Amino acid sequence: MDFLVALIPSIGVGILFFIVIRAMVNADRNERAARQRLEEEDARKAAREDG
């Protein structure tokens, strides 16, 4: 049973690492989507001004 107690800190750090990395990936994904929407909107505005 001592081996289980010894693994708990490592498992906790692994779970924390997973949560942080997942949050970073989701934030990056959301930022890229927002940037894409902004670029598309700018392109539509430019097309209206030209045409």
C-alpha cells in the first residue's frame, strides 16, 4: 500500500499538467477562430469598399 501513497503526488501533478495543457490548447483554438472571423470580416468590408 506504500507504493500507492508514493504515486499519489505524481498522479496529482500529471492531472494538473493535463488540465493546464488542455486549457492552453482550447484558448489557442478559440483565439485562432476569432482571428479567422475577424480576417473574414475585414475581407468582406474591403470587398464592399472596392465594389
